[in-house]
Amino acid sequence: MVDVSGKLPAVRIAKATAHVSLGKQAYNLVRENQLAKGDVLSVARIAGITGAKKTSDLIPLCHSINLSKVSVDFDLVADSYSVVLYSEVKTESSTGVEMEALTAVSLAALTIYDMCKAITHDILISDIKLTRLLVSSTRCRTEFPRKVIKRIKDDIHTVSQK
């Protein structure tokens, strides 16, 4: 895993999207909330949020970080019988939340597939991508020069070996 201990925490926001093509019958059942398994979009939203929270358990070498916001939203697109998924993940950390945002839309899309597969297997999950990445340090912080940080790390290492 990459060492991020030398990076200062910053507010980090990542947004991602995915696309699920369902076909007419499955799309109409999702839209009308008539699937036997239940409310597809509500279950997919919870799956996406859970996925974002569990990203470091699912992806090797991914840092475990505290998330301050996870949202998963949907647009139903009647012309193409599809669902567009959107996630937004926010943290104040030394590392980004891109993987959490991508995991959120991926798990939400897989959940839609799982809940609709009894109707049709002609479901296509596509266009999973990061759409926005913001990093902004919002607090006034005193920054130590890298040499000082290295010296502190060296001192800690020396003490721990005694």
C-alpha cells in the first residue's frame, strides 16, 4: 500500500457514473416498482452506499478511510430503457475517494442486474467512469518542510529500534 502519511488531510470529493441498459419489460417494472424482489432502486442505492464503505475490503491495497458523505442517485431514461447511476463520495483525508465512488456505482449497477435477471439476461452494464475529482484544503494548516517530516520519521524509526 502506498504511504500517504506525508500528505496533509484535505477535503476530497469524487463523483462517478455508470449506465445499465435493461430492455423495455425490465425497465417498465423498475420504473413502476413492480419487481417481485422489491424496490430495485432503493436496494441498489443501499448496495452502492455499502460498497463505498467496504471498498478497502474489496480492493487489495486500497486505503481504509472515513467517509463523510456517500450518495447514490439514478436517472431513468425512457428512450433507451436504461438507468444512469451517479455517486458522490466525500472525505477529509490524506488520500482520495475515487475507488469508493467507482465501487458505489458498480455495486449499485450489479444489484440492479441481480434484481432484474429473472426478467431478462439482456442487461448491459457500461460506462463506469470517474466524472469529477476535487481536492481542496479548507483549513489553515502549518506545513512542515519535507526535510523536517523526514527527520521526524527518522527519529521515530530510531527510537522504535532501541
